[in-house]
Amino acid sequence: MTIQEIPAGMIGDFSGHPDGEGSVQVQLDPDIRIDTAKVFAVYGKGGIGKSTTSSNLSVAFSKLGKRVLQIGCDPKHDSTFTLTKCLVPTVIDILESVDFHAEELRPSDYVYEGYNGVMCVEAGGPPAGTGCGGYVVGQTVKLLKQHHLLEDTDVVVFDVLGDVVCGGFAAPLQHAERALIVTANDFDSIFAMNRIAAAIQAKAKHYGVRIGGVIANRSVNTDEIDRFNDAVGLKRLAHLPDLDVIRRSRLKKSTLFEMDEAPGLEHARSEYLRLAQMLWDGVEPLDAQPMRDRDIFDFLGFD
């Protein structure tokens, strides 16, 4: 069986699901839950630095002595390459190689150890236009549960594709305790953040996920982010400036914790460690009130 041939019933129930009026979002198996670890889902505009943020945050958790699992939820499967120094095979590729007979798989087939012991999984995704990302996320978590890997994990970080908030790529929200939004101090990033916040709030009506806060990234200033947060009820948790060492870390396939000393590097490392400790200790859930598209259009963009 190929992923293009997966019966609709295996992908999920798209009718009558209570995730919002008119919703056609995928419904995961309610018995497949992550209940032994703190779970964070990282969202944000495409290209804003979610994978960089997720990987460095994962390392920061590991530096605090936590057992960490990072799950990349993007068909590009590039979430974890700074941790593993390679593009690891995806869960969906491995499943396809055994004709979707999951019982034939071992953890070593799809789980890879990265820097400082961070365990890495790339869920992958269906070929463009052929399937549902929610199925892939669901199968990944199911495999991890079946192989008892989540029982030995303290923190799970989902790094989620772009600002796509369809049912498939909103699926990690059904597992997460807190959702984090990465944004820059510009119109497009904040506009995307507003829509992501709306998606998270919709999921929060039926699942345990809540917005944990905002991570400002690639920004000298945070004035527009802070102004928007104040208006809708969000909160900035961390600020990572637009540093050249962060750009170079991607080129070197390394996390910031492996880079040689450079301007701003120590501040960035400290900020990730501070954020990890804050998230581990627990951040209060935010009850945001996202704006309508036209309202945010009028709100932003004036000096």
C-alpha cells in the first residue's frame, strides 16, 4: 500500500467533528495520548525560524537535565538536522517501506539521537496534494506509544509546518499542553500569528492545549509585537535578536550550543535556557482574543 492509497477511514473522521462550526478537521484516535511528558507545539509564519527555535529550545531542556523528544511535522523533514547533522528518514517513509505494517518497525528505524541526547523524529508528510498531515502526526505518536518511548521522555517539542492551520497540521494541538507562537516584529509575521492564535483557541474548546506565549525572533525591536500582544491578550516569553551567529548555525548544521563564541551568542544561549526553565516550571495559559483580518490590517503598519 502506498500513502496515496490509504483508505479515507484510516486518515480520520472528517464529519461531525466538534472542532468549530463548519470544521472538517481530522480527528485523531482519542486513546492515543501523550500523558507522561510536558508537550509543546511550536507554530509561526513560514520561514520565521521555528525549527531553529525548536532545536535550540530542545537542547536547552536537555541542558536542564530533561529527556527530550523533538518531532518535526513538515514534509521537508528538516526540523532536526541541526541536532542530528543529517536529514533523517521520515516516519511515513519508513512505514511505506514496510507496506504500512507498523508492527515490523523498531524504534531505531525512525528515532535518532541528536546533540546532547535529544531524541529526534521526523514525521514527514504525504506527497503534495495527496493526503493529510494529521494522519502522519497520529501515526507517529501511535508508534511512539506502542514502543513505550514516551514513558521515558520528560519533554516533547512538536515543530509544525509554517502557518498552515488546517486540520492536518493543527493535529499536534490535540496532544500539546502549551502552544508557542514564533514571530518577528513585522506585519506579515504578526498577521500570521493572529490567525494561528485563532486556530489554537478553536482547539482549546475541545482539547487541553492553551496558548503559552509568544517568542520574538529575528527582531531588533519588539514594539509592534508587544503592542499587538497587549491588544489581544498575548504575552512575549522570549526575544531572540537578528544575530548572524544564528544564521551561521543553520549553515553549519549546528545548534547555538555548539557554536564558537560570537557577538550575541551568549545572550541567545541564556535566553533559550531561561525560556526552557520558564516553560518547565509552567506558564499561565493565555485567553487571547484574536482580531478579525480587517481589524488587524488596520491595527498594524503605522509608524
